[in-house]
Amino acid sequence: MAYSAQDAFPWQWLRAACLLLLFSGTARADTPPNTPPEQPVSLAQELLTYPSPSSRPSMRLPKQALARDQGVTASFLSYDFNTNQSRKPDHSGLQRYNLNYTAGFNAGAWRLRHQANAKLQESHKTYDVINSYAQHDLQQFNSRLTLGQYSTPGDLFDGVDFSGMQLRSDEQMRPESQRGYAPVVRGIARTSATVTIRQQGSVIYETTVSPGEFVIDDLIAPEASGDLEVMVNEADGSNHRFSVPYLSEVDLMRPGTSSYSFSLGRLRQQQHIIGPWFGQSTWRQGLNNYASLYTGGILADGYGALVVGSATATPFGAVSADITSSSASNMLSDDGTYSTMQGESYRFGYSHHLDSTDTSFALAAYRFSNEDYVSLEDFAWDEDADDNERERDRFQLTISQPVGDWGQLDLSGTDRRYWGNDSKITTYQLGYQRDFNWGNLYLSAGQNIEDDQPSSLYLASVRVPLGLAGQTPDLTTSASFGDDEQPRLRARIGDDIGPEQRVNYQAHASVVGAEGTQLDDYGASLKWNTPATLFGANFSHEDNGTQQYNASLSGTMLAHSGGLVLSPERGDTMVLITPQSRSGKMATGPDHHYIKASSNALLAGLTPYQANSIKLETTTEDQWHTTTRDIVPTQGAIIVVSAADYPQPTLDLYEQVSADTAAEEGGS
């Protein structure tokens, strides 16, 4: 006879009993060596049944502190390769190849990384080293040591590339630290285009997009301050650009905590140009719940800079303000003489969230530099005091405003002026989006003003699923017009298909003209997320007869003591699941990766210094069962986990007791 849980004894007794069982884990007795492994004994399942799963007790227990795992000795190559071929009606064409890669080697707590970009276009070759360094954690100091080619932090001074050493605290090592952020880049492509994102002249992201609206939301948070310059290179040879505001925020520090950085070396540029020796240090200190102070300095041969500032939490938002003073010698004037320039730069930042209206000022900042202020980068690479077009002032603003059930408004903009000329660059974009039961609506208006020449672009886009069931294709239609192009209508259809939805297809077409009667372009694309690599292919045909062919491969090759593993994923911190005896799915977060029996799985994108739950969903007799393991990787670690270490799948408490009860009733 089964007893009701509520009738058996008070709930607090049940909670106490469950806690005891959970912490004890197993019932054991003193046994001699070489005895079989102890078996868990569940006492509660012999006493209780529950009328429904919803009536089962639930409780949340704090996780035990897990040791940080430095991972195993291994090497890897993370790559993103794409090739593009264009063919014109006269049979002429152009072939381009582009490879971005990161090569890495882990040994204990050491991380060796080499990041580079290689391009080949006809006979023109370029090879740019982005970073090449060795890193080692100093966890007892919540810090990291870096040796080699790296970049300075961009929180107080503008970040610069250098060769040397850096010792810097890492807030990620603190359990409750906040993660960095990167902006979402939205834009419009008229054709199958290549989108390149640069910061301070360095390429930090490049991808191929289909015609219409594109969204890039997987940027790695840049180290340095500075607007993101987005260049859209169209298939017909034209291009247009815009900027996205970005500034490394000066965050408030927790009371009593501090952070620091120290860099020593020589400035460098991508083309192996070596600049002067310099030293840079910064310090931030949390005073209390409401205020933090920060300071920093730069010293080089003929150059010096000092910054002092504070960040304050007020009832009206977080405010930061600082002043930077610089002194630069041997600056060339128009009269041919050299002089010393001393100037100041003032910066004001503000961020706030209005609870009453749910308005978020994600970033609002203003900076003014007088005519004699010189940054370290300007001093190193341009000794001309009058003609180097140093920045005079910059204003940045990003606002997000939900409007209830009506959707959300987003506004971003930047305004920059320079000394030495009257040039002014203003960029802003206003967007509105709303989800409906039948689909999604997106509206945007943007303008870029450079040298008093405005360029505007407007877009309206509607996305509708073609069906009520799951795995139905989406149809996206859009209309756009602007100062530099004719009105354009686009249509795109696409979906993820396959048992694991590993294949994505897209097909598109557009017409131009006031009456929309001239076919402009059409094409199709395919992405296949194979177990070994992410393969992409794209074809487009332009109205002038030009055809574009694109192919891409991206993923990671990992070599370790157990052999070579291929994966479509890319990332710096990874977990390798070694062969298992049963088929199933591995998952980190919402992403699932199907694994066959006796195969490997490499998952990337783990969060360092925090618990990452790695789920294993296995099937036995057509039933899925989920087990979980938590790991805490250090930065850049490659952790090996054996699927055999996961608990064997068993029926849960309710299912097992109900099955036993049903068997007893059936046998009576």
C-alpha cells in the first residue's frame, strides 16, 4: 500500500530527511579491499509515492565550491577561412582568400596564443599579426601575466598595441564579477556583401552576409576604447560605412576592492613598425558603495600623461568624470621648429536605468581635448603638431526604450570633431522592433554625415513563419531607400533543417526602381554544421551580370594525448568529452551537440572562473535522461571530461516508484 506524502509526516521532516540523504549520498559499511563499488541506496523511494510530478518537493541547495581546472596539455588551431570569386560577363574576375586563425598551446597554467590574419588577392599577399603572446594566471593575486605582443587596457587611456610584458588584475577571477560587453552591430547590405569591423585600424571581425538587414551579436568584447568602424563591401564593388559607439566603461568598484594594470614595452603597428619604449600603469579603488577613484600614468621618452578621476553612484545614475594631462616634446610645427605641447582632455560618462519607464542609457559619454593635448599613439606615429587631425571632442549615446506590448525603441549616435580642420563626422541610427503572434516587424532610420555630406538609409522589414508547426521556413520581406540608392524590395526565405537542425538554407531576390520592376539580384546560401567543421557556401547574381561565389570553413582542430579532434566550434576556453559507451547529446546552455557512441565532442565558449554545467542527455530504450557535471575552467583551459564519469541514467524518483507500484498492482 502506498502512502500519501502529505499524510505521512510534516513537510519539514521530509526536507530534513532529503537533505540528510543528499549530503550522505550513499549508505556504506566497512568492507574489505577489492570489494565491488558501493551502490547508492535510496530510502525515500521505498516509503513515498507522489500523486503527480508537480506535488514532489523541490529545494535549492548551494553548490559546493569547485576547484578551478587548468586543463590538460594540448594544442589547437581555431580557424575561419573564406574564399570569394567574382565573374563578370566579359569572363574577367577576381579571386580572394582570407584566413583568420588563432593557434594555441596549453601546458599547465601557461597559455601560448598566436592570432593572425592572412589575405591573398591575385598576386597581392598580406599577413598581419594581431597578437602573439604567452600568458600565466596568478590566481592568488587575481591577476594575469602576459609576455609578447598584446594591447594595453582601454579603460582609462586609449588602448595601444605593444610588444613587451603586462601584469594586470582580472575581475573574472572574482566569483561575482561582472562580465564585459560588446555592442550589437546592425546594418543593411544591398547585395551579398562582406562586412568588416575595425577598431583603431585593426580588423576585429569579418563575415559574409546576405542582402537585407544583418545583425552581428557575437563580437568579443574589445579591450580598447574607440568606435567600431563597420565597412560593408558590396558585391558590385561599391561600399558604405558607418560607426558604432563603443567605449570601455569605467565601472564602479566594490567597496574595499581594487584593480590595476602595468604594461612595459615598445609600441607596435601591424606592419611590424616598432615605436618608442613606454610604461603605463592604472589603479582603481572602491571606496564605498557610492564612490570609486581611479588614476593612471604613461611615461615614454619625450612623452608623459597622467589621469585622475572618479565614478559615483547617485540616485540619478552612475557618473564618471576624469581629466588627463599630457606633455609631448619634439612636435613639429608649421614653421619647421620643434616644440613641446602640453594639454588636457576631459571626459564625462553617464549610465542609468529609469525603472519608471524602463529606459536604459547603456552608454552616454562626452570627451573634449584642447588643441595641445596629444595621445600616446599620436605622439608615436605622427610628430606633426598641426596637421595630424587630432580629435577635439566626441559625444556618444546609446538609449534603449521598451514601449510595453508595442515593442522596443533603440537609439545610438556619435559625433566627432577634429583639430586642424573643420571636419565633422556624425552618425546616428534609430530602430524599432516588435514581435507579433504572426511574426516580427523591424523599422530603422540611419544617417551618416561626413564633410557636410549626409547619407541616409531607411528600412522596413517583416518576418513571417510559413506555417504553424515547428521547423517551418521564415519569409522576410523588406523595403529600403536612401540618398545614394533607388528604392529596393527584398525577399528572403530560410530555415534550419535536419534531425539536429544542422543545415541552414537561405534564398533571396530583390528588385529596384520606383515601380519595383527591375530584377536586381538573386542568390542562395547554405550552412552545414558538420561534426568536424562549419561549412558555408553562397551564390549570387547581380543585375550587371556579375556572379559571386563564396565558400567558407570554420572550426577548431585540437591535438591532445588521445589524438586529434575536429569540431565546428571556436573559442578560447573549451571542454573535450572523450568517447562514451552510449549515444546522446552534449549541451552547454541551450546548444545541443549530438554525439555518437565512441566519439569525441569539443565544446567551446565556456565562461572561465565560473561553474559551467555540462549536460549529457542519453537515451535508453527510447527514453531520454539528463545528467549534469559542473566544471570551473581557468582562462583558456582545455578540460577533458569522460562521459563514463557521468552517473548512469536511471528513472527519477516519481517514475521509479510509480512503475514499481504499477507492477505490484498488476501482479495482484
